[in-house]
Amino acid sequence: MLNLDYMWGLLPVLLSYVPLTLEMATLAMLLALVLACLLAVIRVTRVPVLNGFSLLFISFFRGTPLLVQLFLFYYGLPQLVEALVSINGITAAVMGLTLHFSAYMAESIRAAIVGIDRSQTEAALSIGMTQSQLMRRIILPQATRVATPTLMNYFIDIIKATSLAFTLGVTELMGATQKEAASSFLYLEAFLLAAMIYWVIVEILSWGQRRLEIYLNKAYQR
């Protein structure tokens, strides 16, 4: 039988850690989006040397587990780079999430860019637009609309992935749940409540995603 009184008392405690979870996820999403756009443009334009580096970057961060990457940043790299010894768990988690998800987002953005009708590129170049102007004014705005649903899904994944930050000693939603469960031994109630909080957050974001898609598609509806 679930201890509902315990869950009700635990709710405000866990909710107090939600802002940190969302802050970590939002910062990682913004940084990953910037890096992903850069990687995608390099991949599309095939910039010499940088294209090979971007391929290696994407391959590594898509081909290794996120938890391993977090441990590399927090425990491994400080052995090689002394300046990273003072890095805290939150910074390491944000760095890991940023690099991990930027690799996936870069491929989604690249696919959205490649999917733009080539006739638009030819028309823009024919009237004297530079490659930079073409990318900023024609390609990226349209690619944004195409990639938005996928990018929102990645943001939801990032929020759920912040739960791994507790392995680096970060007391966010999952870390707080672990501590509360360990002290009360009511693991079912604690983790069930945490799962419900994550679920509500994801449902709210999913609703926002649907509204955003409708707004972005208005201009393309007849």
C-alpha cells in the first residue's frame, strides 16, 4: 500500500529542485543548439579540415553512452587538464549534455537544411546574395520550421537526461529523490513521485510543442 501522506509531504521538497533541473536543461539546450548549427553548416558546406573534425565529433558523441561522457568530463579530463580539477558537477553535467545532444541535433539540422528546395538557393545566388546571406535569410529560417519538432523532442530528452547528473554529486530532482528515498526507505513512493513530476513537465512541453508547430505552419497553410 502506498504511503500517500509521505508522498504528499515529499512533493514540495522535490518540486524545490525542479528549477535547477530546468535551468541545467535549458542552458544545455541553448549551447547545444548553437554548436549543432555550427556543425550542421560545416557539414553542408564541407569546410576543409573542419568537416572531418565535425564527422569525428558527431561519431564519437553519438557512438558512446552519455553516462560515460559525463564521467569522462568529471573524473577523466581533470587528470589531463589541471584547470578542470575545480570543475563542479553542474558544469560537467551541462558540458556533457551539450556535447552529447549537439551531435544528434547537428544531423537533424543538416537534414533540414539539405531538404530545402535547391531552386531557392540558385535563385538567391542569381540575384547576388552571398553564401552567408543565403544561409541566414533563406535556408536557416525554413530549416528551423522543419527541425523544430525534432529539436523540441531533444529538449525533452535533455530534461530527462539531467537525471544522470546525480551520479556526479548534483542534487537536482533525481539526486534529491535518491537522498529522500535512502533516508526513508520508501523507494517506491519517492521514485514514483519523481516519475510523475518528470511526466507532468514533459506533457506541458509536449503541449507547447504542438502549439509552436501550429504557429510555425500557419504561413504554409492554404
